[in-house]
Amino acid sequence: MDFEIDTQKICEDLQGTDRRQKTTVLGDLRDKIKDSPKSVSTERLADIFDELYLHLLKSYHDRFESVRDHAVQAVNAFLGILPPMDFHLMNVVSTLAERMGQAETVEPSEEIRLQYISQLNLMVCQYAKMGNVGVFRECYPLVVKILIKSIKDEYPVVQREGCTTLVNLARVAESLELRPHIDSLLVALYGMLNHKHAQARISAVEAIGRLSLHMDASGEGMRRLFNEVSPLLMDTMPLVRREVGQMGILMLMELLDRYSFFERILPLVLCCLKDESPEVLNHIYPQWVECGKLYFNENEAELTKQEISDLPAENYPENVKRPTIGCRALVQRSLRLLSLITRETSDWKDNVRLHALKLLYQFVLHAEAAMTAKFFEIYGDLAHACIDPVAEVSAEAAKVADLMGRLLSYDAWIDHGFDGLERFARESYMRCFYHMFTSALGGTYDQLLKLAKLLRTTDYSHTLKPTFQLYILKLLDTIIDKSLQIDAGYDELMELYESVYVTAFKVMALSYSINSNGNEDVNRGQMLIERIVDLEKTTIAKIHERWFHLALKDVENLDAALEENSEPVMMLDGLINMALIRDTYFADLMEKVKLVFEHCCDSAQVKIFSSLSVATLFWSKTMNVERERSTQILSEFVSQIVEPYLTWKAGSNAEAMRSLAMATLCALAQGAESESAEVLPSLAKHMPGLLEDRNVTTRHYAIKAVVYFRDMSVEDLKPLAYATMQRMDDPSAGIRVLAALAVGKLKPKFSDSETEAEHEKEVWDAFVKRAMDLMLLYHESPEKDIRNSVEVSLKVLVRSHPEAWAERFPRALAMAQKKDQLNELFNRLTIEEETEPED
């Protein structure tokens, strides 16, 4: 095949001004060189290039972009075929430096700049392939200028090509020759680490990693390198994080002075091992194992002995693969870095705190028991992280604490753990301790008792923080779990369970008082108490009767002017609601209530009285004593707590307390129906005034309680009866309805003496007739509820007093406006009266 190139004509054409002619000539030259037959010797091609290179390189400065483009391609064709020569290298690099190594941007075209840097990359690869990279040392200053300019280019593709060229150069360069230029190259690369394109950041990290192998480790440059690259471990793009990990792997495997920098290199790799992206973890983990093998081989004599007795912890976390001994040894020699990691757990940025905790998890996983000595140094920071406001961060801190409890030496850290709880009675330390203590296998009786008593103190069990309360209950649950695994006598276990019960009940009481509706902490506490009940094979009632008075004794400072939201008042309120009223602690409870009524503020008194009112509804269920004893206790309760507040006193608080006293009396009548029949009559003298009280609530409860005043003489019942009947004129519709129903339920106890009984019946008949008149009048009311109530009561009175009915009905009919309606009532009641015996 003919291979002729007229170099003279090409040179003449390139000196012309015709753009089309020059691009055609350059294009033909490029094609001929690329397609040159194998028979053409490299000497021949070299001669052609020697004749043309000046004109070709001059075309790099042509004003037409297409000419410059074809000129670069033609030179590339020669460089791809010719063997490396210093002469060619210096000429081409010098020209590239003129076009792309200046402070200002000489080449305006982004595409041409990309071709320039690609041409430099081609030469680097060609010379490296031939083993002649050393010839670059004379033109390193020019090459570095070109690389820096490309790295700072505005065109991302040019930047990435510049990084690729630098990586290829660093792979084959001699460290001593490249080292003087490393700092300037790194400064340019650091500017790319914040590039908006992820691929640009990846290229920059790769180049920095390669350059790090040539750095002088004794200077400050290495420290800055780590500071610049480390933030990318939190990059939003997984591939960027992976490249940072890859850089760490490279340094662990190839950096000559890597032993001096393990503490700074390891975070780059360990963070990737906890990465949420599988493509990061799956890429880095196998290489991390290889790093461990390398370290093991380099320290085989020492690690072989350690490997013989190197057994995993009994409670090693499930679904977690244990690192190899080489990987663990790598981390164990770098524990000084822990102080830096834990300091970052308090950073103001959420992602920095999360990143630090993930890194700490990997440190614990690899260091295992060797990290025990560092526990006290990181306890406070980890505890603070456990209550981080960001849920993801606090959850990661909990995982770290759980892992520490499993892998650290229990006997060595437990005393420090207790010390933190005693010195800093805070939720942070308690939550951290909970996660560690729960996951650990250890725990003696003395330690469990010490912990239970510590939680019983006011610093812990009297807290009003819901999350603090939750973790106290969780820790108590752990104490019970561990109590099943220790050797302890019955009396010892009873002492332990006593402290657990008292603590749990106080926490439950406060939690209930804060939020009584659907409270998770109360439910958890109930389950805790039920566990104690099952272990002791008893009942909840007996547990309360045995230990509840201890919880009451811990309610202190009630002899002060406390508000309803103060801790002592809230605890007493919760205790009353949770355990109600029982015989064994009745006296203690009354003393606490009296203190509240005597010293505390109005709102606190109302709160406690309200809870007592609810508790009395369950009197018959909680008073597991004989009837006489129950009646005696009820009498004391009424005389000491209720009756003093039934009398009228001025003031809004007195009015509220009077309403609550009446509500409590009404609740007692329902909760202790048989006992109240003996106690209520003594309070009859207060009822007429209460039925006419200004407060509608007081009247409401008074009218409901009236029906429970039974077995009273006509003389004693008469004031109540007339006062009740007057309530049928009450402004409140609800009270009018209750009064109409109550009138029919009032029944006196007549005297055994016939003479007196006859007189009493006349007196009562007079009341019944008056009541019938009033009810017949109200039967014409437009209110449906009052008509129904009247009919119910009349039905009772007609049956018990037919003569009075026969007398009063005609009288009412004569005055009635709705006679048809009244006749219908008469017919219904008469029919029901006649059919009653048949039923």
C-alpha cells in the first residue's frame, strides 16, 4: 500500500488563512497516520512528525476552533503510534501549558480544553506503559500547571479528566519527584470536594487518595487532607461515600507510614461498614477484610497467641458478623480516636452526630472488651446522645449502648455505671445505663438491690418527665428479669420486690396524674406489678395492702402551700386513683389528705378531694374487712373528711369543696350502700341547705344522694322530703327531673308505737298529697323528661297511697287545662294498679 505524505505542502497549507483548507489537511493527516500500514516504520513516522510538529503545535493557537480541534487530533494520532521521546514530550507539554497552564483562560472552548487534558492523559499513559515516566520530571512544573488549571475548570468533564490524568500520573510517579508539587495539587482538589456534581466529587476523592501515598507524612498536609475529606462520609450520594471508604482502604494497604495514621484512616473505612446503602457496604467490606489479613500477617507472632483464647461474648448480637481478628486488632490499637468521635456526638449538626454514633458503633464492635478502659471517658457523651431530640440519633445511641453492654467487661464497667447514676440523676445517664445493663449478662443480688433502692429515691421516682418515667419502669422490668437468674433467699427477694413495687407505683401515680387517659406508662407499670404478684403467688389487693403504705410515706412536703401541679400533690393524687382506699393504709392516707386540706393551695385541695370522690365508688370492692369494721372506717372518713365541708362557707374554694364533699357523699352512698345506710342519717341536718345551695353541681349531687337516706323517722325525713319536693321548681331541668324521681323513692320508718305511728302516717300522708298535687301540675309541662319522671313517681305513690290518689286526682282534674291528657294518665295508672297483683 502506498504511504506518501507531502509534508512540504501540509506545512504550506497550515500557514494559510483558509479555515476549510486547514481542517481538511489536518483531518486527512490524522486519518493517514491512524490508518498507516504496518509496513511503515516508526522511524518514518517519527521523521514525518519531526517535519510537521512545529506547524501542528502552532495550529493549537489558531483562531478557528475547528482547526485547533483537528490539530489536537492529528498530534494524538502521532502520539498513539510513536515511541515516547523526551523531545516530543517537552514540545507538546510546553504548547499545552501555553494554552492551558496560564493564570487566565487562554482557550475559550470547553471541548478543546477537554482535548488538551485528554492529550496530556494520553502521554502519561503512553510513557508509563513504556516505563519511561521518569522523563516527566523535567516538565513536572508545566504538567502541574495544566492539571491545576483543568481541576479548576468550570467545565465538570474537564475537571474529571484532569483528576483521571492526575490519578494515572500518581500511580507511576516517583514520590520524591512528585512531592514538591503535591500541596498545590491538593489545594486545587479540595475545591472540588464541594462540587455540585457527585461524579466530580468522586474523581476528586480518588485523586486525593492517590496523591496521599506520595505525601510527606511528617508535615501538616496529611492532617488537613483528613479534615477536608472526612465530611464527605456524610455525603448524600452513596457512591461518594464509597469512594471515601475506598480511599481509606488504599491508604491502609499502600501508605508507607500507615501505622502512624491508623487513627485517622480507620474512620474513613468504618463509617462505610455501617452505611445504609448496600452498594457501599458490599464494596468496602471485602477489602476491609483484606486489610485485616495484611495487618495480621505483619503482626502474626502477637496476634496468633491472642487468637487462641479469642472467643466471642455469650450474648453476642444476633445477625451481626464478628470482625476478623486482624480487623479487630487494627481498631484496638487506635482507641485514642474515641475522644474525637464522642466529641462529635454533641455537634450542632444532626448528620454529624448520627455519623459519629455510627462510627462509634463500629469501634465498639471491633474493639470489644479492649474498650472497657475507655468507658468512663465516653459515658457522659453517649448518655447525652441517648436523649438526643432527633429520634434517629437517639436510636443509634441506644444501639451503641446495647452493644457496649454485650461486649465490654461487665465487672469492670458496672461500678462506673452506678457512679454515673448516683452523681448525675438525669434521664440521659439512666437511659444509657438501661440499654447497657439490660443487654449485659451480669447482675448480682446486691447490685439489683442497690439499683432498685437508687431508683426509689426522689431524684428518680419523683420525676415528672414522661420519657424518664418510661425508662425507670423499663429498668425495673430488667431488675425483675435478672432476679430470676440470681441465687437469693425468699426474704432477700421480698426486699428487692418491695423496692421495685414502691418505685413502680410512685412512677405510675405521677404518670397517671399527668395523663389519666390511655397512659402507656401506667399500663407498663400494671404489668410490672402483675409480674411481682405472679412471682409471689398472691393477689394485687394483698400486694397493695402489704406495701402501699411505703409509697405513701415517700410523699413528702405536703405541709406547704403547694399548687395542684406540684410533684407531691400529683403523686398523692395518682396514688389514690391507682390503689383506692383500703383498711391497712387508711389512717396513713387520711393523715396525708388532712395535710393537703390544711396547708396546700385551693387547687390542690380540689384535686385531692376529687380523687377521693372517685375512689369511694369502689369502697365495697377495696374494703376487704368485716361489715362492722367497714362501717367504722366509713364513719371516720365521713366525719373527718366529708362533713367539715358540708356546712356553708363563703368563697369560691369553699363552694368547690362543698360540691366535692357532696359528690363524695353521693359516691359513698353508691359504693358502700349497706354501710352508708347507717352513716348517712347523721348528716340529714345538712341536706336541706345543700339542696338549696346556689351551686347547681352541689344541688345535683344532693338530690341524687337523698334517695340513699333510708330507715329514718318521719320527723327526720320530713325536712329532706319537703326540700326535695321544692327542687321540682329548680332552674335546672336535670335537677327537676331528679327531684321528681326522688320524691317517689322517699320512704320513712314508722314508729313501733301505734299511737305515734298513726300520727306519723298522717304527717307523711300530708306530704304525699302535697307531692301528688305538685306532680299532677307538672304533668302538664311541655318537657317530656319531667312528664316521664312524674309518671314514674306517681306510679309508686298511687300503689302505696291509693286513698290520697283518689282524693287528689279529681281536684287536680278540675283545675287542669289538658283534661284529656290527665285522664289518660289516670287510666294508665289505674290499669297498672289493677294488673299489678296478677303480675
